[in-house]
Amino acid sequence: MNKKQRRTTTDDEQPTTNFTINQLTKMKYYLVAGEASGDLHGANLMKALKAEDPAAEFRYFGGDKMQAQGGKLVKHYAEMAFMGFTEVILNLATIFKNLKACKEDLIVYQPDALILIDFPGFNLKIADFAKENGIKVCYYISPKVWAWNQKRVLRIKRVVDRLFCILPFEVDFYASWGMKVDYVGNPLLDEIAAFKVNPNFRQMEELSNQPIIALLPGSRKQEIERLLPEMLSTVKNFPNHQFVIAAAPTFNDTYYDQFIGEKSVKLIFAKTYDLLSVAQVAIVASGTATLETALFRVPQVVVYKGGRISIAIARLLVKIKFISLVNLIMDKAVVAELIQEDCNTTKIVAELNQLIEGNKRNEMLRDYATLADKMGSEGASERTAKLIVNDL
């Protein structure tokens, strides 16, 4: 029986409820993720959707992790992620080309549900288009409209059928705009819960017994090139520590070597959780990694640098007290945020010295425990998948 052939029940006939979704119809899902974190969360959601709907078909903009779940990868996020206002302007031609390709593909595929994952600059435009063309729009991982231009909530109310939030404070924020949303928990909790500590990690990666300072410079070219040199400038100040870079799999050794030079720094690809499981402290690019680092209970310094014009515009528009997810969720300054001119060797070193041992380290670890309680339990992907399939 397909969607167009469903029949109604008579007054003396009760509908049957003991069926699975794949006995009714084959559902088609179209997902759009535009960066590494979206690829990770998209892959977990696809896995959960398959558990709820074994006959599910997938088509998507995403990455390697989503591709490993099956379906058809239309475009890789490596061709889509641009950071900052000026970077977006410089790459407008590529962005418009990608938007056009996504819209055309949606019309051809005609999915039962479009699932947009974060990446609001691109995805809200796709949501507009999908709504106009009668395609059900689900948004997983809310756009950060609470940070700036909050009136975008009105647009979301108009074009999004179901919004799934992963930060606790977002429920109250949307309620203040008269919008009901679902808090499903944070998908990072799923990923961390599934992670198995490798007791031989140090040996396998030829790491010494010195305490480790982990460097997490992000996965985007622009942020790596702005932040990694500042991170590496601190190496000389900690001769009794071992520095290890959590390298993004989209780049190679040669790319990172231009920043490392002759410094004694280890490079490890695609094993960020293994690295965090053995790190004493970390220097982390602002973004999802700050929350991951906190959930691994690693004291951290958060850093961020953008283009001058981008930062100037952001300071005019952004209306939040903090930039790191840790501080935003806790609504207080748990971790130091060194932004723009404050992101320098002297200040990073000063913060690290306080986190290696002492009161500030202990206080941060206590705050991390409270943060974990606020985040709740794992299962975000499963909860979201159930809600989407039930809607269909």
C-alpha cells in the first residue's frame, strides 16, 4: 500500500496498529549537512532512522560518515563550508551553484521528508524552497538564532514543520517567540557514549609518557590557518609536555607540516576522542569541539580568530555574552575565551599554566560535572528518528 492508496476505516472497523513503517511504504529521506560535525550527526541520525524504518532510502549533501550509512552522496561538505562574512562573500558563486544543485535534486527526488542539519545560511534557503514545493521540512540541530538577528525565528516558524533542538536553553528561547520545539538531547552524548577507550593508544601512536597538551584547531582551512600558528607558539613554554594536534582528515601531513616546522609536535588524524581521553589540557577552536572537550573532562582554553571585517560585523550583530558552547549552556564563564587580539602566546600560556594544576583546574572540572547533568542522557539520534518517522 503506498501513500496514495491508504484507505479509511468504517465505523465498526478499527485500524490495525501492529505493523512496522516499512509494511506501509518505502520512505525517502533527503538530508543536508554542510560541515564535518553535520556529517557526524547526519550519519548517526541515518543509522537511527534505519532502525525505525528499515526500508528507508537516503539521498544527501554530507560527507564520508553519512556515505558509510548508505544511500547517495550528492555533494561533499568539503565543497560547501565557508567561514565568516567575508569568506562567504568571496565564495558566493560556489554557494549559489550548490543551492541550485540542491533545489533541482530535491524536485527530482521528491523526498517524504527533508532533514536539514545545522548550517543555517544554506539550509534556511533550502527550507524556504522545500516549503514552497510541498516538501515536509524537519530541522535537526537548531540554527543559532538566539545569537543574532533573533527575528529569524519568524522565518523558521513559517518554513520548518518540526524543529529538534540539542541545547537545553533553546526550548525556553523558542517558547518566548511562541514556538514549540523538541529538545532531543545532544548527539555528542551518543558519540561519546559509543566511544571505547583504547588502552594502547599512546603506544600505537608512539606518544611518550609526558603529559599531553591537545591542540584542536578545527576542520576548516580558514580557522586552522588563523589559529594553529598561535597554538603552536606556546610549545616552547612547556618543555615537559607533549603537544599533539587533532588533525582533520580532509587535510594531509604536508599541509600541517607548514605550520609545525621544526617543532616537536605530534600529528594524529581522525582520532580526536582518543586524544582527549589521554590529554591533560587542551587549546580548542571555538565550536562543537569545546563541548566535546568538556564532556571528556579536559580543562581547556577556547580560542577564536576571524577576518577583521567579519569580526567587526559580528561585534555589531552578535548579542550573546559568550562564544563557547560550554559557557553558553552554563550561562557563566567556565572556560576562558581568547578572541581576536587576545588570542596570543602570552595569554594562552597564562591560561594553560592555571589549568595544568591548581584551583582553576579543579573549579573547571566541577563545572564540567554540572554541565554533564544539564546535557542529560544519550539517545538524541534515536529520539529524533522516532519523532520524524511517527510524523510520516
